[in-house]
Amino acid sequence: PYCLSTQTETIDGRDYLSYPDLLSKANITSRPTLLKIDVEGFEYEIIGVHLMNASIAHIQPYQITMEAHWTTRMVGLSWVLRTKQAGELVQFFTTLFIAGGYLPVASTRFAGCYSCLEITLAKVKC
């Protein structure tokens, strides 16, 4: 198994792959129908670095299902131990639409996770 990350590297014996490298490793050469990610707060960096990169527009997925967090205890994140403000979330989803053509089409709340929401985004413009 591989972990999705902003760059390809091995940390403590775990292989982390960038989105393009993950698709290459899986022999996926065209746009995936669905990308499901649950990266515990790192979704903002991963999507911002990879999925909104114009050079890989041809392999951006048609849909993304992700768990979006607005608080985290993950020490590797620059925003650890604070709550993302409404403006930060609006900016993130606005960027998803402007740069990637994605709009939220469904969401689900989980019992026990007060600071996250599973969101499905669909690519509505190419």
C-alpha cells in the first residue's frame, strides 16, 4: 500500500507518493472516475499541490470524495491545534472550483467526528 502525499518519499519505511506517481505506480494513464482520500487534515496541501496543478489536468479525477477537517491534532500540519476559519474553507472550495472545476455535490457527517465532513466533489467544468 502507498500513502498519498505532496511529494514522493519514504518515511519510517512507509512509501508516500505524489498523485502523479501514485497513478503511474497503479498503471493509470487516464482520468480516474473517483479519487477517495482520507488524509487527516493533509487534504488541503495534497489537493492544493497536485490536483489543482494545470500540468496534470488530463489526469484530474472526475470526482473526489474526501474527509475535510477543520481542526486537527496532526503535528505535521502548519495549522495544528487550531480551527480553520470560515474564510479559509471558502477560499479552499472556491479554488477547487476556479482552478479545478469542482463543486460539492454531497456531504455526510460522521458520529464521533465533530470536526470533519465527508464531501464528494464533481468536476463540472474542464
